[in-house]
Amino acid sequence: MPLTAELAGRSARSPFSRLVSAAVAAGLLAGLALTAVQMVAVTPIIVKAEVFEDAAPAAPAPPVAHVHADAHEHHHDHAAWKPEDGAERTLFTVLADVTMAVGYGLLLCAALTLRGGRPTWRQGVLWGAAGYLVVFVAPSLGLPPELPGTSAAPVGERQLWWMMTAAGTAAGLALIAFGRSWLWALAGLVLLGAPHLVSAPQPLVHTSAAPEDLVHAFRLASACTNAVFWLVLGALTAFFFKKFE
């Protein structure tokens, strides 16, 4: 009887264990792949931008009458802590990328569980493409990736708009893909566009220490890197989700 009870307990835990195992395995590999691509395509651009940021003259103190207004504008803090170049920077990058990848892998596994069936890696790529649209493409239309030394709106306002955009995009894509009538598809289109009717929070004055060509190169590299990451994560999540069944 004890053996039977133990087997029953393992069976009851198996769906959750499967989800977590698939997310961890896929997230670990996809996170390492993301770090590798970032080190080649993104990190060199960030290092160049940090040189311009360090060389930029400090902004003069605002007049007293404008202190309240300028308090709503965010600038990257030159004195803020950042990891040293080399092994320390690489280590923190790996930790951040893998942690993020596992978290997104859990969301993809949850979506695959709700969808049902046995997904192939090709279907996983489609789910990854949807994640790319939700997490990167749609928010970047209002809040493109920023280089160090770039002015930005307050973090709280940007995070709120980002979450609203990601949620609206995810819901809109779900209604378009799985809705059973044109009314659902129409509602999905409305949800896709709604966040962009509310302008993304912007700084009072747009400034950047880095030259314009470096900013464009960074945005392109970020877009390509995130695309690779999401497609790899989607394929790996579906593969391990099926493997651990």
C-alpha cells in the first residue's frame, strides 16, 4: 500500500513536474543561446555606447521653477552600479538570460497545456513567434530598445504601458487565432491596436549620448537577437514538453 500511495502521489504531481522540467530545460538552452548571440551582436554596441555616455558632459542643474517637471524625466545614472567588463559581466548576463528564458518557458508550457495535444517543434516555433510579437515587437513600437545614455520616461510609467501592450497583444492574437467567428477576430484586432492609441510614455526632451547610427544598429541587433531567442525557445519548449510527457 505505501508503494501504491507513492506512485499515486507521483502521478498526481506529474503534469506540474512535466511543465517545470520542460520550461527549465528549454529555458537553460535558450538562455545560453541568447547570451551567445548577445555577446556577438549586442554587447559590442552597448560597450561603444557606454564610451559615449561616460564622455558626455553632465547635464546642468535645472532651474528651481522647472524642478517638478524635470522630476518626471528619467536619465541613466552614471554612478549606478554595473558589472565589470569580462567574466563578471558575462556571468550576470548568463544568469539574467537563463532566468528570463525559464520564466518565459513556463508561460509557453502553460499555453501548450491549455491548448492540449502533443505539439511538434514546428508548432513550438509558431508559439515562439507569437511570444516575440507579444513581448518584443508590439512594445517596441512605442518603446524601442534604449542604449546607455538615452533619456527615458519614468520606469513605472514605461512598465505599466509595456504590460498593457503585452497583455492586449496576447489577448488579441489569441482571439484572432482561436476565435470561432469574425466577431472574435474583430475584437482581437481592436485589442491589438488599443494600447497604441494610448501613447507610450516619453521623456520631456529626447536626448542620446550615442550617435544616431549606433542607436539604429542597436535596435536592429536587439530585434534580430530577440527573434532568434523566441524561435529557439518555442522549438525547445515544444520538444521538451513532448519529451517529458
